[in-house]
Amino acid sequence: MASEEKSLNFIEQIIEEDLKSGLSQSKLHFRFPPEPNGYLHIGHASSIALNFGLGLDYQSPVNLRFDDTNPEKEEQEFVDAIKKDVEWLGYTWSEERYASDYFQQLYDWAVLLIKKDKAYVDSQSSEDMAIQKGTPSTIGTDSPYRNRSVEENLGLFERMKNGEFEAGTHILRAKIDMKSTNMLMRDPIMYRILHKEHHRTGDSWKIYPMYDWAHGQSDYLEGISHSFCTLEFLPHRELYDWFLDQILDENKLRPKQREFARRNLSHTVVSKRKLQQLVKEKHVNGWDDPRMSTISGLRRRGYTAASLRNFANTTGIAKRDNLINVSVLEFCIREDLNKIAPRVMAVLDPVKLVITNYPEGKEEWLEAENNQEDESAGFRKVPFSRELYIEREDFLEEAPAKFFRLTLGKEVRLKNAYIIKGESVIKDSEGNITEIHVTYDTDSLSGSGTEASQRKVSGTLHWVSISHAIEAEVRMYDRLFTDEAPDSYKDKNFLDFVNPKSLEIITGFVEPSLSTAQNEDKFQFQRLGYFTVDKDSTTSKLVFNKTVGLKDAWEEKGKKEENSINNSLKDINKYFKVETKPERIAIESAIGESIKNVSSFSLLQNSLKKNINNNKGSLLFAQFILKYSILKSKDFEEDDIKKLYTMSLRSESTYVRSKALLNLRDIEDLSLKNQFEDEILKLYSNPPKNASEREIEILAEMVKK
């Protein structure tokens, strides 16, 4: 590894420094240690790639160890799913281990700590223990049971093991330091009583080790050299080392814990608890729902193992937690599928197209390239006939100059086929177009080499022959959450941001070459995006999941919303320059419509915050955000809202003061409204010289109420 000319991340630097300090490369041993209490998610994929990647780079073993110390939450289903995910990602573990393999050794070591007077049985209630433990700013106090004799502790611990006590009556605690600034060092729990059946050990144990007691000792027993974990375990390192100090044999390798930053993915959650909540409350259809951030969900949606490995390598290893935009992950899958996915034609919102000068009953099988990115992919035959389906959005009866699709009197090419010209339409009684009639140029067959075939036209459309089309269910998946960080707001439930349009199920039509498509087969529906066959498909019904579009629609939407905010800010100055009320109403209406169309929670929050200043245009715009946006006052920081109203009510502009008064009048939060009673009374009793009649009317109305 050291000989390779590459930039090392800080994890690799740690290993290289240890090797230079005398650690034999033959002693390097890594592990991936999931708790089998849920399905693995995208964050785990990065951890898997890190640990198994180190194993490959250093030609060292990597264990797959299940830290199965909590039978209340762990199941064999999760063990099986985790093994399947790791294998699918392309990695092979050297040994499959379980923390439960070491239950007897952990118990024996706990007895040893009791004998050394380093552990004791505590019989307090959990409530009393929480009080006794203190807070980060106050020291803890000793448990009344801390000085039990070694003999009494040994007897009680043995009886706990034998199942003589109810859960919650006793625990085993390490005797460390109740005054430590690290709360985890204040006599942490080592064992608790649980009368639960374990997925591997059955009912043979009545007590179970806590994670902190089992984890480091499991590393030690397996000869793990480097125990890499995410940053939330940094405070645990001191305890990790303290436990090792109590049982360490100096002749054996001592594992080293080091931490790296968790990769959080935008527009999703990676907390197992929250993922489980999504499943249990049926916001999604199981752990492998294609909208989930689980590896199984991503796989079902159509993500490849290579794309997830590339994502892990692209985002790298960091020392600080960071939010990775989901567009990075989407870029990785587009890049991979662009190379490997066959191109096919599908129509998802069909309208009938009739080629009036094409002979009835005639059909042709035209040659189509499977993947222009892969020369070895070859060609396939697609059927062509008089009646076709095209996308409804690909036709406009009356089109603007820059519409490069089909319209009346205009020519376009049908992909792999002929040039056609729009002639007429047929509509139903409600005016909806049911058929588009066109003519085709008989000499314009794509690839034929004729002069007509080389004629340039404004656009190319995909299509499907109606008589040959296969009906398919198409699940159009979108991001599960509308906000980039749905679980980052202290006063908001992450479920408030669930995207109601995250799944739309439609019926589409695909070319007949897809009749034999199998589960997880991947395709590019030309001009539409990448799709994969879902496991729900049968021989009689094809089901496709949308993996990702050809372009990042959310990025385009985000830019559009940002532009909308910026343009509205520019227009706000016109409000103060016009002379008539109708003009001001028109300007406010236009700005209000723009704000209503902004769905980004964080963009609206930031826009309001940035405009709390002494500029009258900024204050008026912030008041418009309060009035017209999807957010309410409670969705913003309380201090920001107070500051905004205070500055607005003291503004030099009657328009700013009036909008603030109207917003306060209509606000639902009475406690907030009441905080400005004095300001309102002051304005009412001594109106500013430039106060408009409307402002005085509003003040009178509010004071009388």
C-alpha cells in the first residue's frame, strides 16, 4: 500500500504509521460489525467499502461480526439480509463471527472484574440511576450499592445469570469514576437482565452484555488490529480502552479504535429507528421499498453494486459528519447504467399516432442499436407499423418556435425509423386529442443511406408499435422526502417532509424485446430514464421501477426555485416605486405566486433569515414569505421571527409596517402575537407621519380586538 503513489486518507495514514512503528502487516485484521436489528443502509455501504477495501488493499482478513447483544430487537431475518447485502456489494469475509460466540468469555471476565472490585451489582431503579449519574455540567454521586462486598456482588451476579430476578431489578456496572467529565465513564452498565430468547443462544442466557462491554472485547478476541467506527463513538473510545485494560494480555494484539465521519445522504434518513418507523407506519412498503436508503431498497430500485462502491470512493473518508447530496449517488448510477444498460423504447403517457399513407396490415422489423456506449452490445429488431404510440407531451397542436417535437405541418424523425409530418388530429367530445394523423417519407428510413434519410429535422421521437406493444406497470419513484435534511429540525417531525408524490404507478407500453426481461434486468427507456425489472414481475405482467432520470430533475427544480426567490427579491423594489394601489397589488400577487411555488423548506428558511435587516425591501420580502409560503411562523427560529416583527413594526415604511401588522393579525400563535401588544399600542396612539390610511385602519382593528 505504501508503495502506491496515491493520496492516503486519514484512516490509511493511521495504518501506515502503525506499520512504520513496528506493527507487522501480517497482524492487520479488520471487521465490519453490524447489529442485526434492521437492514443495512447507504451509510453501512460506505463502512463496508471502507473495511473490506482496506482488506483488499493490504491483503488482510476482514471479519463479518454480528454484534448481537440485544435479543429484544435482533432477528435472524436481519442477519440473513446483511449477509446478502455484503455479498451483493462484491465482498467476501474471512470469518463469520457473532458477539454471542463470546457470551461465556464475557461473563467470565465480568466475574474477574467483580473480584478485582472493578464492577458491582446495582439495584436502583432506572429513574434513580439517571438522577444519581448527574449531568454533563454536574458531577454524579455514588450509587448506594457501589460498596457492596465482592462476595455479595458475585452471589447476586450469579443469581442474575440463573434467571432468579425480574428484568430491571439489578444490573452490573463497572466501577470507574462518577466525577468523570465523560458521562460514559460514570459507572457504565455492563449487563442487564432480559428474559428474552436470543436468535442463536435461545433461552440459555438471562443476562446480556451491553454493547460497550461486548464490542471491544470481541475485537480483542478476534485479533482485530483496527476498529473503525463512526464519530458518535468517539466518546466511547475512553471506555473501550478502559475495558481492554482490565483483561488485556500484553502478549496479544491490542485493537485500536478510531473514528470517521458518518455519510448522511440528503432527502433521506439513515437512522435505523426512523427507517423502522417508516416501515411500521406503512409510509413505505417494507425494508426493501425502492424509496428507502437501505441497500436492499437501492438494489430493488435498480442501483448496481458498482455504483454504490463508486459512491463510497467518490465521497471518501472524512473527519467531520457531512451531508452528501443524493445527486452524487444518482450521478454514480447514471454513469454505470450508461455503460451497461441496453437502450429500448417505451411510452409511458401514450397517445395514438396513425401514419395515414403507410399501408394497412404492413409491418417492418427495423434494426436498432442496443447501446452506443458498448460496441459489443449489438443490435436488435423492433417492429414498425401503421399505428404507433408516442408520448403525449411530444405533440402540440399549436407549438412555439422552439418546440422541437411534433406539431402540425412540421417534420420529426421516429427513432430508428422514418421522418413523419403532422397533418391533423382527432379529438373527443371534451376536446382531448385521441389520435394524431401524420404522413411519412417513404425514402427516409434511418440508416438506409438515401438522400431523404440524411435530411435534418428538428427532433427525434421514441415510439412503440401498438399491435406489438406489451403493457407494463411502471412505478415512477421519486425522492422520499421533500427536504434535503428531514431529520435536522428540532421542532419538526421528519415525517412532515414525506413526499406525497414519491411513488406514482402508471401503465405504460414497451417494445416486445422486453417480453423475456427478468428481475433486476436494467434498461434505458430512451429519452425517459433508467428502469429496472421489479421482483413483482410475472410472466403475464411486467413491472418496472424507475431508477433515475436521464437528468437531475431536482437540481433543475432547485435552481428554478432559487431563481424564483432571487427574481422576486429584485421585483420587491418596484413595490415602493409605483404610485397606485392596483399596481402594488399586482406586484405582490406576482411575488406571492412565486413564493407559493417554492417547496424547499431550507430555502424558505434561509431566505427569511437573510432578509431580516434594516432594508425595507428585505423586510417586506420576509413578510411576504410569512404570508405566502407553505411554512408557518412556528417553522422558523423563534428568535428570527421576533426580530423580524420588531424590525418591521419599527420600519420607516408604512408598507412594511402594514404587512407585519396583517401577518400578526392572522397569526395562530397567540403567545407570539401578545409579545407585540406594546409595539402595536405605541403605533396606534402615536402613528408615524407617513402612516397610510390602511395602516391606521389595521391598527384600529387590532387594538379594538
